[in-house]
Amino acid sequence: MSSPFLTALMSICRLSGLLPLLVGTMAGLIVGVVPGLGSIQGIVLLLPLTYAMDPDKALVMLTAIYCASVFGGSITAILFRIPGTESSVMTTIDGYELTQKGYAGKAIGTAMLCSGIGGIIGVLILQLLAPQLAQIALKFGPPEYFALCVLGLSCVSSVGTQSQLKAVISALLGLFLATIGIDPISGADRFTFGLNLLKSGVPFTPAIIGLFAISEILKQIDKPAGRTVGSQYARVKVQFLTLAELVRMKWLILRSSLIGTWIGILPGVGASTAAVIAYNQEMRLSKDPSKWGTGILEGVAAPETSNNASVGGAMVPLLSLGIPGSSTAAVLIGAFLIHGLRPGPLLFMTNPDVVYSIFAGMYMANILMVLLSFVIVRLVVRILAVPYSTLSSVIIVICVSGAIVLGGFSNVWTLIVFGIVGFFMSNYGFPLSPVVIALVLGPMLEANLRRALVMSQHGFLGFFTRPITAVLLIASFLYFIAPILNRWRRRRMGKETTTEA
Amino acid sequence: MNTDRMIGTSLALLSALLIAVAQRIPRMSFTRGPSAGFWPTVILTMMSICGIALALSADKGKQTHAPASSKGDLRTQKGALPLGSPGVCIILLLLYLASLQVLGFLLATVVFQVLYLYILRVRRAGPLLFTPVLVTIALFFFFTRVVYAPLPRGMGIFRTLSMLLYQ
């Protein structure tokens, strides 16, 4: 650790430095927990408070919001199946299943610890390798982005489902929904049927909140009365991973951190994609992929580590090249400019104190985030003692208000329509996770496929002339086909055994 | 007819219909490469094939999914009625959305919550009346005063009432 870094760390540890960090981290956790609000809204809301502050303290506060908001969304994702932010979508899958099994405290503890570790590894990579990594990331072209998305989608046939065919149909539905709206390349209207509200496409956040939260409420209503969430989970006590569990998951955490940081570095790809890719990757490497999606700690650890690591990654192109790695990073550029700073290679020379303060602030924010989460979790958990009838009415109203705040009244229709669709899909055995994965990756997949085809001289075959693309596509094919072949082989072996008997 | 077979057939037909729509998406003369309808056509073709596969794989005598639990089943299995009916809840949600623009956020939300809780067999005055009012006011102040986000204000007299709280 260099001495300017230690100076910055010491400065942050003083009361004048610690206060903005505390405010930023707490605000980040709160905006993360509330559906409809996220890191962008948090930064925009607190930006006016920073006008009178020193640039280093102001930017520390704003980056702390960014770090903490990514984790905040996981609390409601685990407890209520409401992903507070887009990046916590994958946490919902296993996190909520763990809550259903009575392990909400363990799931939250795992998310807290892994988010902290992932965030710190992300910042460490940012501090050590920012300029070099940014240059490599810029060499990633449309074929590589396309292959990355295909890799992300290749797991859909095995995420917590009994029927692979239904999982594939769910993913195709998600991909189709992602095509609705004005085509980003040619500007043509697609499947809008003259409706203005469809022109900008299916709004992602209301759609996922509807699919997960509203559909879950409708499902719970169909269950016997007298059951309250509170009676099951009122005594939720946050439990961290034990040392043995941490050792067992060490490689998972390291891999997810690296995946998250790398995805964060890629311009235009955010924390939600990082969580999807890390979840899928770990599921494939797992000894028993069939357990994923049924409520396992690894299913919480992988996306949580990865989405928080992506924050450090997103800061790499921002600080070293002045290019935003995510939409939140783009808002942060505005904050830099307000304070008279221009992010980019020169920033390291002209304002090293600010750069090192940001590094130190991000380390501290990740630690504070874990500590402050206890307070937030304690408050949120109290809500669980409320009878389900009352709780569900409050959840519906919060979701509706959040949807309105996100982008107007049309979002509420999206929320409810997706809630109803999600309810019927789950009732008929169609898993919801592939829809969400496809909605996240769909727009990026299509845009990059088309750009790559325009660039390519040899059509689809041209993809295989680029080594990274070829490896990713072949791996995707193998990953997709593996569970289907396994099932076919098991069925065949079963038949042979029956015949022999 | 088996549910999966019905879903598969409907999916295949709907996909075919949407493929026809995708074929009519205009191709912009200034763009090179695949047209805007290319990718949706690929997806819908695959969806159509999967729909046919689902319809064909559906076994008449066997239900592949756990059907939406009927109330009768629950009563015998668990000895208790369901908390409420999803159908009624869906209708109530749609009515809530329709009324939001007319009644405004405050009134529509309070009425929705009271009716929703009543349907879910809440009869005690505290949770039935006070919770909706408190929750609605808390959310209203959070979103309008802290986040500065506009919530529906209603029409006519309801708008006038809402505006009193906005001041």
C-alpha cells in the first residue's frame, strides 16, 4: 500500500471523513432496500448535499452510496422475494428459497459477508490494475459481448426446474419480451401494436418485481390461512458463514469476485449481468447443479460476491479512461465534473488525493456496509412479524409506488401484468428465473449479434475466427447440452436396469 | 385436454402469428446486416418449435405440473381454507390500478388496502383501518417529500383533496 493511500485512509478515519462515508453507506442501503430506488436515485438525491463539501469527501460519500445500494436490494430479495435493485435478481432465486426453509438469517449473513468480500476484492483490483485492465476491456468487441451473453443464457435449462423444455420456453419468452419496443439499431417499431407505452420496451425493474413479488403474493394467498410470515421467520438472526463454510466456498468467492470485477469493467454491462454470469458459472462448476435454485448458500454467495465486485470493476474505466462502466458510473462522472474534476488518466497525476480517497472510501464503505446492515436487517425483519395478510397489502402498495416513481403510471400496468403472468407460469411449472435472465441479457445479446454480423465477413462462421468468442460459444453449447444429455443418460440407465430386473 | 398440450399448442400458434408480425417490420434502407425482424423471428421460430415439442411430449394420463391447488384439496389436506382467492385479488388489483388515476394515490390506496384486508378475512378494526391509513400516509410523505417523486393526484374533487396534502 502506497503512502498517499495511507494518508487518504487516515483522513477518512477522522470524524470529518467518516461522517460522509456513514451517510453515504446508510443512504445506499436504504435506497437499495426500497424497490424502485437504486444507486442512481441515491446519488442524485444526495448530490446537492455535496456541493459545499471537499471534492474527496463528496466523492467518497457518493461512491459509498453506489457500493451499499448494490447490497441493499438483496435484503428484500431474500426476505420477501422483492429484488430491491436489478442486481439482486439472482439472489432472489436461492435466497428466498432459504427463507422458505427457515434459513433467512443465514442467507442474509452470507449475502452480507460475500458482498463485503466481493466489494473489497473489486476495489483491490481497481487499485492495483486499473489502467491495464481498462485497455484490455476496450478490445472486447461485439462478438465477444455476444458470446458472453450466450454463456449467461446457456444455464437456463438447469436453474431449479423439473422440465428443461419449460425452462427453455421461459427463456425464449424473456428474449422475446426484450425485443419489444423501438429497435435500437434501425429505429423500427417492433411489437408495439401502436401503443406508446411499449415504444421504450418492457420496463425491466417493474417487470421483475411483478414476476417475483406480486406473483408470490398471489401464490401465498392460495395457501391455507393462519400462516404468517412472522410465525415462521420472526426470530431471524443474522448468521455469518462459519469458517468451515467460508473455506469451502473460497474458490467460489474468488471466482465470483473476478467475474464480477471483469464484467464491471466492460462498458455498458452492469452488476445484474455480473450476478447472472457468476451464478451460472458456479452452478456449472458445482458437483450437484440440480440443487441450485432450491435454496443453497452458494446460490446466494456467488451473485452477491459478483455484483458487489462489479462496483470496483465499473470504477476502472471511469477513473483510468473517463469512460463509465455502468449507468451509475455515468452519473458519478457528473458528480466529478460538478466538483471541477475530470476523470481519466490525468486524474491520477493532477488529483491523486481524490483518487486515493475514493479507493480508501470504497474499502471502508464495504466494511461499514456489513456493519450497518445489521441495523437495516433488524428493522426489516421486524416487519416479518406482521401477519401475512397485512404484510402482503403493504408489499403491494410499496411495489406500486416504486413502479410509479420509476417511470410513471404505465410501469404499474407492467408490474401487475407480469405479476399475473408470473403466477400462472409458476402454477403450470414454468420457472421464472430464465425469463429474468433472458430479460437482462436479451437486449445486449441482440444488439451485439447484429453488430457482429455486420462486422463479420463470413457470417456466423466469422465468430469462430476470434479465439475468445469461439471458446465462449463452444463452452456455452456444452453447458447447455450437458444437463439434457445427463437426464437422457439417467433415463436410459433406468430403463436398462428395469429391463434387466 | 392436457394442460401442457393446450399451452404448447397455443404457444406454437401465437408464435406463428407473431412471426407473421415480425416479417412485416420494415427494413431501414440505411442499415446493413440483419433487419430488425431477424432476431424476433429466430426467437419466435424456436418458441414455436418448443411449443410443438411441449404439446407432443404432454402425456394425456399424467399431469407434469402441480396444478393450482383447489380449495377442496387444501381443506382436506391442511384442514384450513386458503387465505383468499387469487382471482378476487387479481380483480381487486386491476380495480386499484384503474382507480389510481381517478381517486389519486391517497384515497385509492387506502380503499384498496381496506378491501384487500377484508377479503383476506381481517376483521379487527386496528389492522383493517389504521394500517392502511398509516402505511399510505407514510409512503406518500416519503415519496413526495423525501424523493420528490410525483404520485397520482386524482381528478376533480379528489385532486383538490390530494393537493391539500401536497402543500
